[in-house]
Amino acid sequence: MTLDNILEEIKKAETIVVLCHESPDGDAVASSLSVMHAVAKLGKEADVIIPEYSKVFDFLPGADKILQKGRTNKYDLAISVDCSDLKRLVGGKEYFETAKRTIEIDHHSVNSMFADFNYVDPVAPACCQVLIGMFEYFGIDIDKELGTCLLTGIITDTGGFQYSSVTSDTFEFAAQLLRKGVNISKICQEVLRTKTKAHCQLEKLIYERLEFIENGKIAITYLTLKDYAEYSNDMGDDEGLVESIRDIEGVEVAVLLKEKENGGFKISMRSKDNVNVSDICLLLGGGGHPRAAGCFITGDVSQAKTKVINTIKQQINK
């Protein structure tokens, strides 16, 4: 069984590294730290490598131990969390490829199964929910510190338990974590109810540029490198912007284009219950979840917008 194999590999390894996807969200950062805490309870030490992440998550237990680079070039075991494809392990891919053994733990429905041992539960709304079941199977005691990381991942990837991906298990696991003393109010304050001034500036810009297409079913906007240089110094400043567009009355698909230094735009796409944006982003070379997905498109803003809009139209007008 895969879980038994994973536990055996962790126990055998002398050096362990934990990696997550590029532009990590709360679930990615929290999952990485959760594995670090869990591995410690098995008598092992793990390096967590995240070259860049939002300071919003600095409140998480163990965040001060996050590394930008590995302490060795070749680990016995590399563990990937919340990542559906090896190419998304930016900043960590080299450590994964040179490790003696590899493990992948994820919840994305479209997954390339790129590790020696792959444990993927596409029903789970967050990777942290997958980890809870895994840790229970391993007999690991989930204390307040570990529980804080786990609940943070669940809260961020479910929008505070609002998304259709939430299951009854999600609430049952959350209740278990609360009984461990985890402070849900503090987590929500940190990740859901706090806006930086930079966030407000970026929010103003996206609404000034907002376009409605297909009788208001599609809402699309963008941010440039100049915008980020002028207003933002943290990658978390644009968190939640595309969701706010999705929540506009009549909008079925919301799109935020974010210009990147490598000559293109990172596309963040969100939808309500009628449109599967994962299918749309797959056509554009990306992927994700039915209601939250993304991709990358080269070209200027006009070219990127046209390509995205045409692809969405094809899907919603089938």
C-alpha cells in the first residue's frame, strides 16, 4: 500500500527535503510545514525549501525554518506537496530530480504522477486535508502547532469553507483540530480578513481595467510589472483579487492576468458552479481545480486577453 511505502521511505531516509509549487498559496506553504512537523514526530528532520512566499504566512509555526536553498545538493528523500506536475516545482525541481527516492502528496484531479510514490486524493479540497488522513494512519499525534498549519491550508484552499469542494470530512477534520486548541479566529484574521495597503492599490487598478464580455458572464482584468513595482513588495498582495471579481453578480468566469518578467502573463481563473475552469486552463497549457485554475500565456496583454477570452467562449458556448 502506498501509505505504508511512504512511511517506510521516511523512516529510512537520513536527509529529507519538502517542496511545493511555484507562487505558493496558503495550502502549499502550510502543507510543507505540516510535513516538516510530522517528520519531526517520526524522529527525522526535513528541510522545507520555498524560495519565495508571502509574508502573510509568517505566523505559521515553523515558518522561520523555511529555506531558500537546500543544505545539500542530493537528498535521500524529496517530498512534493500540493503540486500536480514536476515542472511547477520552480526552485525545487533540481532537488527532486537528484533525490534517491521521491514522494508526491496532492489533491489536484489532473496530476502527472511524477514521483516514485504518488498519493493523490482529488476529492479532498486541500492538500492539508489529505495530510490529516495520512498522519492519522501513521499514528502521528497532531498537536496545536501541526494543527495550526493543517487548518490554515484547509481554510485558504476552501475560501473559509465556502467552496463546493468542501466535504463533510472537511468539517470533521476541522473540529478535530479545534479540539487540539487551534485558534481558528487567528488563522482567519491572518489569511482572510487582513488586507495590505498594497492590496487595496492593486484592487483599485483591476476594477479600473475590468471588462465584461458575453453579457457579463466573463469578467477580465490585468496587472502589469509596473503596477507591482510601484505598489507591491509581497507576492501575497494580489491574493483574493480574482475571487472578488468572480463574486460580481452575473459573472460566471473571472480572469486576472498578471504580467511576469519572462515575457508573458500568469492567468488566474475562477468560476461559479456552471463552468469548469480546469478544463479551460488545460486547453491553455495549465490546469487546476474545477472552480480555481491557472495557466501561463506568452505575448502582450492584448494578445493574452484575446487568447483567454476566445478559449472561454468556446467552452461556455458549447
